[in-house]
Amino acid sequence: MRIHHFLILASILLFSSCVVSKKKFDDMLAQKVKVEGDLADRNNELDKANASLTSLGESLKKLKSDSAALEQSYRANQKKAELLNKEYDQLNGNYKNLLTNSGKLNRDMAQQRDQLLAIQENLDKTRKQNDSLSNSLQDREKKVKELELVLANKDKAVQNLKNKISNALLNFKENDLTVKVKNGKVYVSLAEQLLFGSGSINVDSKGVGALQQLAKALKDQKDIQMMIEGHTDNVPISKKITYLEDNWDLSVLRATSISKILIGAGISPKQITAAGKGEFSPLAANDNAQNKQKNRRTEIIVTPNLDELFKILEAN
């Protein structure tokens, strides 16, 4: 706009050069030079401004480009930071869980250690008990073998005793006497008709002979005991005399009479015990003559010496 005004002014001055004075012309010329100088300065300033604007535009463009790259990098870093935060939270949670589980694991390990120690203690105790039981078992097995040997010897001795008694009494009838082994003892059962008359306590001659033969077979057998038991039926005695009022008295006196004959034939009194059972240990019911005859008997029970057996039993 200023340049346009200047041109108009110059045209006016040129047109009116003929009418203006030289002084005015010089003034106007000087003004013109000044204006042109100002115009040149303004143009230089404008060029500099345009250059600055161009540089500023390029800087702005570069700044925008850098800002976009920076924003992209920021977003990438933000996403990475989010992932890292997520991973951190996960790791932190795992760490806390591990701490919790570690505490529980330590408690479980302590509990298992205590249980293991208790089991070990019980195992040691059980092992000691087993060792003790093993030693005790070996001792018992040894004692059992000793007991079995003693029992076998006792059974053998009883059988030999029974054979010896049977051989000594072979000439007597089976109805008069029997020899049996029962409960580890030898039972010699002598019928009444072999030894006594009815209601009598005196042994007749046939019975004395049988008893003497028995004594002869056993008198050297110092390791036996003899129990003489008298037995009757349930028929009351017909004649009551001093010291003989019932069947019990009768059974006792008959056992005593037999004991004296055996002692007289060589058996030691220390080996004999006389006892009366009366009618209270019958072999059969006293309901007929045949059964009553069975019940009227004397039993000589011969028992081997069982001291060795008793010692083993007491040791157990």
C-alpha cells in the first residue's frame, strides 16, 4: 500500500515539475530517496521475516513429526508399562502366595517332622519289644520242648507202668479187675467180689493174692503215688457197728484194709493215700443189680512222679 502511494506521489511531482520550485524538488527528491531507503529496509526485514517464517514452518513441521514419534513412543512405553505393571501385580501376588504357602509348608513340615519323630520313637519301642518278645519266645520254645519231652517221658512212663501192672495181674479175670490209663494215670479197678464179702471190710485170700502181686510189681517203683479209693452202691449197710455206720465208713475202711496189705507187701506208706467215696462216685446209675455190682469196687490210682513237670510249669 505504501509503494502505491509513493508512485502516485512521484507521478504528481513529475507532472508538476515544471511548476514547482527547485527547492521543493530537492526536498521531494530527498524524501523520495529516504522513502526508497526505508522501503529497501522494509523489504530486507520482510525477506528476513519470510526466511524466519520458512525456518519456523520447517521447525514446526519437524516438531510435529517429532511430537508424533514421541507420542507413538509414549503410547508404546505406556502399553509396555501397563504390561509391566500387570506382570508386577501377578509376580507380587505369586510372591505373597508363596509366602503364605511357605508358612503353611513350614508348619506342615514341622508337623510331619513331629509325626516322623513319634513314628521313629514308636518304631524303636516296637523293635525293643520285638527283641524282648523274640528272646521270650525263644525261651518259651525251649521250655515247650522241655515240657514236651517231659510229657512224652511221662506218657511213656505211664504206659510202661500200665504194662507192668497188667502183666502182674494177667491171671485174673476181666470181670474181677481192669487196668486203664486215664488223664495220665493208671487206674486199677478191682471188683468187690475179688476182694470182699458182702458188707465186709476184710480182704479175702484171692484178693490178698492179687494185691500182693500188684505190690510185688510196684514196690521198687519209688517215683509213684497210689490213691486207694473205696466205692459202694447206694444200698444202706445191714449191720451198723462201731466205726461203721454207713457206706462212706465202709468205703473208707475197705480202702484202709487194702492199703495195709500193699504196705505189708513192700509198698512204702509214704506212697499210699486211702480214701472213701461211698456211693457218691458211681460208674452207673444204681437202678439195677448189674449196675450196683459195677459201683461196688475199689480203685487203685497209680500216678507217676510229676515233680519235674510241675517245675517246668511253675517256671512258665
